[in-house]
Amino acid sequence: MGQHWRIMCLDTHESTGCLCEPGGALYSSIPKLIEELIIPSKFALMPLPIKPFDEPKILSPLEMLPPEIIERIFLFIPRSAAVFCFALTCHRFLEIGRQAIAMREKKYIAPWAGKRIICVGNCVKGYPENVLTEKEKAIMSYKSLYVYAASFKYPSVLNGRSINGILKAVNHDHYYVSRRMQLLNWLPIPCPVSTDESKAVLLNITTNEYVRQSKILPEYGIRFGHIIMLYASWTSDPSAATHCEEEIHWRPWAGHRFEITFIDSVNQDATDVSDIIVPRIKSIMDQDRGTEE
């Protein structure tokens, strides 16, 4: 019997919506979307020139306010583009405003990082142990996880989209090219972890285990997103429209918290499970493709 799936985040109340079975979703854009949702980003700030533009020698009352008050003022400005425009009014505001933009953007990038994620089928009954809150358990008394996720919103992956909005705001014709380039250099630059780098790892924060990117050879055709889909799945029906013998409906990582980071950031007591998980995921994918040796 076939079934549909949703990949849901319990903490943000977000879901991918109704997906085809994993046998089809594995080859869609969903694995990449999952990765984007759990890749935190740092922000690089280019050094400011000593005096980027002419300023009056006499400070206004607003400029003389303590830095803590100015930071609070930036918090009340609704959009990052408006924050940047206000920051451009003087050198002091520019430094504080750039930091405010970086802090604002971090809230929207990787919204699922460190949050509980489940790939749930519509035939699901029950829920993983030690995952749900008491309030969520009460909801499960009259709803399944799949139905519960139906009311969730679709996840939003910004990846600097708000920064792009700022770029449009300053990219009008009345700015000279050199002036626009100067403004771009002053913006905080998102620097996410690249899943193509050998030092990247998929960290299961719940179990303190990780999978290394260096163990996933390019010819495997596997992403970290595939691992989450196949290792965090939860449903009562083993059918998944895959041509593999291994059942993927009760998986040990369902409802766990994940993050893609660098190996240098992982605790020394974390367990490397790459040699266990990567061959299993490769076997499932190879069986499904009909390429297993």
C-alpha cells in the first residue's frame, strides 16, 4: 500500500507539505532543502574605512546616546534594509547597524538547526519515545503526527535573501557604480558551511553522533539530506516505494535534532557513526536504483 510523507519540524511548526513516497522524494530537491534548513551561517564583516563619508564635527543628540541605547533602537526597525539605511547616516551607526543586521539574519537562516525533525508517513500510528512534549502527546490522542503536521507552514530558507533585499534597495541608478560597490563591502556576508567540504559533518545533537562528508564519495550520489530522510522516518506502514529489502519505517533518529557543521566544532566525546550509516544508506539507494553489486 502506498503512502504520502511529510518532513516536519516540531519546534518551528513547519513542514514540507505532502510529498510522494521516499522512493520519489529521494531524487527531488527535498534532500537539498533539508540541508539548507540545518546549515547555520556565520557572518563576515569587512573592516570599515576610518572615515567612509563626510560627517559633521558636531554630534547630534542621537549620536551621543550610549551604544546600548542605539542597539535597542535598531531592534525596533522592522526590516534589515531599513536598518542599513539608518546605519548609513553616520560611521558610528554603521558599525552598530552591521552587527544588528548579522544578528537579525541569524534568526532566519537554518531555522531547523538543533530542532526536532521527523519524516512521517500518513499511515503513522503512535510516536517515537522521548521526543514529544506532554502537550504534543495530548494532541496525539486524537491526531496522528501526519495530520498534526498538515497545519504547519512551509519552511522558509532565507540564506541571505534579506541581504539581497538590501542590495536592491541600494542598487538604484542614482548611485554611482563605485558607491554601490562600497556599500556592498560594508554589508555582513553570510558564510554557511559547505556540504562539499571534507571537514563538514552531519551532527545528531540528540545522540551526540556524527557522519563525515569525507566518507561519502561523490559517486555514491548521497547527501546529508538523504541520511535524515532515511534515518529519521517514522510510520506504521513499511511501504516506501523503494526497491530495497531494508525497512525504513521505524528509524532510530526520528525526532532528533540535527546540524551541519565542521568536524572542528564537534565535541571530542561525540561518536563517529559514518562507517555504520553511510554503507546502509548507500545500500538502500543502490538497491532502489538497481545498481547494487
